[in-house]
Amino acid sequence: MNDERTPGAEAEETPGPVTAGPEAPQSAEAPADPAAALRSELEEALKSAALYKDQFLRKAAEFENYKRRAESDYLSMVRSANESLITALLPIVEDFTRSLKSGTGGADGEAFSRGVELIFQKLMKVLEAQGLAPFDSRGKPFDVDYHDALLQVVREDVPPGTVVEEISRGYTLNDRVLRHAKVIVSAAPQGESAPGGSTIQGTPAPRGESKESTRD
């Protein structure tokens, strides 16, 4: 039996040589290490965290200092809030003092004096609750931080520079001098000098300021 084949069939059945296509270009660099990239990101994150922590601590310290200053300023403001009011009330206190000293005679006078005294005591309690306190000057050495010398008088019974009379009483408010006491101060007799050779100026100093003493 003859094997008859269609011309060209053999060519179709026999596979021809396979021609390889163009090769894809390979990268010149090796692929990055994922672990190294993670380590780098971690280091950057730690640096950022340290920077933010330092900034936070600085801001916290600044806020704490500001808080202390604010509290100090507030307390100072509260302590001095009634200063002008108390200063205005001082003449009333002195009027009460003069009324108690003068008074009137007889039974009616005693009742009046007693009533004024009770009012005076009540007023002083209110003022003392606000931090007001009078200070005594008579018999004490002259002190420019507490006294205003109105004049000097020669006295031989006390040392020179001693307060011999108190014209107007001095007061402190929360341990700070609110008003200087106006006083008369003893002077040494002529021919003698006070200890240290100091003389006292007779011009009253404004409240909150002290007079300077001149030295010969």
C-alpha cells in the first residue's frame, strides 16, 4: 500500500527551529534589602521621637515656670487689692481716735464714748482681717523705713534720734509699710552731736519712700 502524502504536509508536521526573542534588559543594581530599609525607617522614627520628647519636656518646664509666676502675681494682686480702700479709711480711724480722747463729761458722755469705742473696735477688726496693722513709734529710734520726721526738738532725757512724739500713726499692710508714721524726733543739745553725727531732715517722705539722712 503506497503511503501517499499531501505535498507540504511534512513541512507542517516538522517543527522548525525555535527562535528566541529579544532578552529583557536586566537591572544593573541588586534589589534593595527589605530588612535594611526597615532598620533605616526605625532609626529615623527613633530620632523623631527623641526630638519630640525633648521639645515636650522644654514646653512643660516653660509652662511650669509660667504657672508659678502667674500664681505669684495673682497672690500679690490679691494682697494689695484693698490698699486704696484701706488708705481711704485711715482718716476715719484717726477721727475715731480723736473722738475717744476728747469725749464728753457726765453719764451721757460715758455712753457716747463707749458707743464710739465699740464702733472703733469693730472697724479695726475689719481692717486687721485685711492685713492692716499699726506700729508703735514713740520711744523708738528714728527709722527712715517707718518714720517721717516733722521736726526735731532738743531733749536731754532721751538719746538723740529718738521718737518723742507721734503726730500720725504708721501702718503696715501684710507686713509692708503702707504709711509712714509722722513723728517728732529728739535732737542733741547745742554743742553736742547725735551718735554718728547724723541729722534728720524734716520734710516728710512720700508713702513707700524713705528720707535720706545727711551726714556732717
